[in-house]
Amino acid sequence: MERQSNGLMMTVNERAFIKHSLVSDLRIDGRGPFDYRRLTIKFGREDGSSEVQLGQTHVMGFVTAQLVQPYRDRANEGTFSVFVEFSPMADPAFEAGRPGEAAVELGRVIDRGLRESRAVDMESLCVIAGKLVWAVRVDIHIIDNGGNLIDTANIAALAALLTFRRPECTVEGEDGQDVIVHPPEVREPLPLIIHHIPVAVTFAFFEDGKYMVIDPSHKEEAVMGGRMTSTINSNGDICAVQKAGGEGILSSSVMQCIGIASQRAIDITDKIKNAVEAYVIERALKKVKRHPPSVSMEVNVPEVSMREQHDQSATQKELGDSSRHLDENLKDEEMESCSSERGRIHETVSAKQGATNGGGNVKTFLGGPSNWDPYSKAISPSLMKSTSSVSGSLAISKEQGELEGVQKPDELHPVEAVVSSASDSPKQADTSNMEKKSHPKSLKDAEDCFEEASVSGH
């Protein structure tokens, strides 16, 4: 068993298996020679933080900015720097504390591809020329080393830069030298101006450059003889090229690698843009309203107005309920008065009927019209009012109506109808007699009967 430069312990058979599989254009993870592993890009809650996973390689990127004095030779430009941190958790070969040679090399490759290609607009980071500029810092944290750290860290740095937003500044004062940095609660932060997206694509060479693969894994890096990283944008512009390892390669192989890298750069750029666009849309949908503490009273104004509207609606509802209850009470009182007047009328009519029938055995009717009598009718309020106002004339009209009788069943008075309906089938004989007695008579017949009675009495 032999320990490689990356700290991975591999046997001689494993090394031979990897090399022989490359001769057949096969790789130990099932990919082709120029196939990339699965790429996943995520973003954190804060602007300027990204998390990229390429296969088993896991890297996080963070971007920060602060106001510093510019360099003397570039007084109107900001600064840009990249720092890489290797954690022993990612690989046993990494040591905690001071960055090692691999960490320094990784940081320089990423910095050369981004800063030397002028991907970030440095002049837009100037606040006061020669006095204050923004210093942008990119921190790369290696979470898990699964191979090809350069490409993964480069994508993490690009994703973090595309989502980073710096505070807005204004220059005030009589001499124009007073700088005011507005917090995010007051003014919306500004994004960085990025002209293009340089993507790093790494190749690994085996057997003196006879075989090469793209995106080498951790075990392939332990067996490879050399490596070349080409940083190129989607337009095909070469931003940087870095060759590492002892094995030399031909110029034809270099041109072949650049042609393949330009195609892969387009695909990776599209994935980065799609991920950033989705993040921006999600951020806009949240619609986070930032309000400083000084305007906290203005935030509560809609709540107060809504509360007042709620109180007014509740008061209107209470008034409506009270008026409705009052109407119901008035209706109940009217119904009670109508029922009492109806009872008195029924008693008067029944008493008159008893007197007319010669004091016969007639039942006194109490209550409203019968539910089962089809000819019964309720007494209208107008009849009650006329009865209460002209009681004497009503009694005389009732007596005349009783003498005249009823000609049709539909014209039966409610009281007479109930009295007639109260008689059952066993009393049909009595009913027939009553019908005979109540045969329709005119006023003249009544006067003749009265004279006959007076003559017989004498």
C-alpha cells in the first residue's frame, strides 16, 4: 500500500486497475473520459453565500466587503482577494491552522482567473479616489474533498459573487469627503458589476499525456501524472491556464483541452445563471420590508386604522342587533294585543249566539281558528280596529247576520265555522235540527214572528 501526495492510501492493484480502465475509455465511477459529475448549486439565507457540490466534493463560498484605503498605483479601483481554508474534516491530509501549499495554490488559481480577467468591475468599487474603496474578499471553505477542488471552488466563488450585495454609500459634506454608509434597512444594497463569468475546467493526464480525462475524482488525482486547468468564459475567451505536475503534454493536447473546456464552460455558465436567477426570484417573492426603528409608528398606523374600522363595524353590528330586537319586541306586543282583542270578540260573538239560540247548549270558543277546518279564516287587524271603535254597531250587525244566516260554506264566520265543526258524527241529528232552525230568514219574517208571538202572548 502506497500513500499518494493527496493523502489517499491506495494499493498497487487499485492503481493498475484505474490505468487499465482508462485505456478502454472507462472510469471507475462509470463516466466517460469527458463527462462531468453531477453539479448542485445552493444559496444561503444571506446574500453572498453559496454551497456547491460536484459529485462527492463539497465546497462553500462567502463574500464580504469593507471600506479600506486603495493601493497607490490604483487609487480609483477597489481590491479583490481570495482565501481558501482546508479543514481536516474534508481530508486527513489537510492540517488545521496555517494554510498549506495546496490551499495557497488553489487560492492563486481562482484569484488569477477572476481578478486578472477583470471579471469584476473594480472601478465601481471606488468611493473616494485615493481615500476609500471597497475591498471584496472571497472565503472558500472545503467541506469534503472528493477530487477536482479547483473547479468546485471556482463555481462556489462565482455563485457567491453573483448574489452578493454591498451597502450603498453617499458622499456629503462641504469638502465632499464625508462618507455615509446606509444600512440595508434604509436603502437597498447594490450588487456587484460582473462583466463575464470565467469558468475553470480541469483535466488530468495519464501515461505521459496519452490519456486524459475531465473532472478527475479523488482516486484519479492520486494516480494522474499531470494536471491542467483552463479558465475560460462562455464567449470562448481564455482567461487563465495553469499546468501542474511533472508530466509534459503536447501542444495539440493543450488545444484539444481548450476546445473541450469552451463547451463545458457554456454548460456550467447556464447552470450558474439559472441557479442565480431562481435565487433572485425567490428573494423578490419574499418581499421583505425593511423599516428602521425611527419609523416604527408609521408601521403601526395601518393596524390602528384597521382596529378603528373593526370597532366601527362592531358598533354598527350592535346597533343593528338592538334595533332588530326592538322590532321583534314591538311585533310581539302587537301580536299579544291582537290575540287579546280576538279573544274578546270571540267571547262577545259566542254570547250573542247563545242568546239567539234560546240559551242552547253551545260551547264557548276560545283561541284562534281551527287548524283542521278548511273553512276557517283568521280575523284581520282591520276588523279588530273597526270592532274596537264601533262596538255597538258591530253587535247589531252581528245579530242581523245571525238572523239572516249563512248561504254558502265559504262565507261562514270563523267562530260559527269552528262551532259547527266542533260537532262530531254521533251528533248528526242535532246538527240537522240546528240547520233547520238556522234556515235563512229575512228581516220581514223576523218581524212577523215577533208579532205572532206578541198576539199569542196576549
